[in-house]
Amino acid sequence: MEKRSNKYYLTLSLKEYANGETEPAKELGIEFDNHDEIFGIIEKIKEKNIFADQSEAVQFALGLKLFSEIKLKNRKNPLFDELNEVFPIFMKKLKSL
């Protein structure tokens, strides 16, 4: 039986370049699956007040969930060898906050 996952669509839009220019406009949209309900995770991270800026909490939670799902799906990839040892420790620390 196939494991069910949540399906998401993420849009990333470049609002302004570092030099202040707004052209050329860029936008990227991707569909992806994640076993977690990411909106709930974002709220949990925000509630923990790990970061002074709530926007950073959202960025952290979103980046972590995108990264960790790929790491999980590719756990046997040699790229993740060292992370496979320490990532569970990091996640336990985060969940204990």
C-alpha cells in the first residue's frame, strides 16, 4: 500500500534584486509532496519563539520541511551520510524546545 502524503504547490516570486531593480521578473512554481502538514509545523515553530522575527520562523520551518523530506526520500544517497547521523539529534533538540 502506498503511503499517503500531503500535496502542495509553492510559488516563489522575486520581488526586487539586491540592486533595487525589479526587472526581469522571475517566478517559480513547484508541486511537491510532504508527509507532514506544513502549515501546522509553521505554526508550531512560530509558537516556540526561537527567532525574534516571525518571518524567519516561517522561512526556517518551510526550508527545513522541504530539505528534510528530500533527505528522507534519498537517505541512502552518499551526499547525506554525515547528516543522517546528526539530523535526528537536531530534530529531537528542535522538538524539545
